[in-house]
Amino acid sequence: MVPEDSIPSQEPGRRKERVGVVVSDKMDKTIVVRVERRVPHPRFRKIVRKSRKFYAHDPERKAKCGDRVRIRETRPLSRLKRWELVEVVTS
């Protein structure tokens, strides 16, 4: 079963939110977040884990490597950055 906090919001006008783990905090005011989801294999129906990395804006540098964080979709802030940090869920 998929946790509720990882399901994208489908309401119009709402920004998407994701929960993931910080894999890098070496850039200035930017973190890299790996979001993992579990989906059935199209042919064999075994549950497999797929992950994707998102670049998120962290102006106060609150998140550290290994933290579980919530990020929200926002306007483009740079070439790769389209997400912002909402909260650090666990440290």
C-alpha cells in the first residue's frame, strides 16, 4: 500500500507535494531529494521500487543529508530547480 503523503494531489490549482530523502546538500540553498515509489511491474506484477531525483530550494539550509523531507512544486527557480522545501519530516 502507498503512504498517503506520497500520493500526488489531483485537485486543480493545488501544487504537487512529495516526500523523499535528501541525498545531497552540498549546493548553496539547494538540496537533492530522492523520491521513491512502489509500482507493479507491467508484465510480472511484482512490486518494484522506482526512484527519481528532484532539486529543491532550501533558503535556510535546514535539511541535511539523510533527512526525510516534504517538497512542493513551485515556479522554475533555475534550470533544474522546480521544487521548494516545505518541512523536514524527520532528521
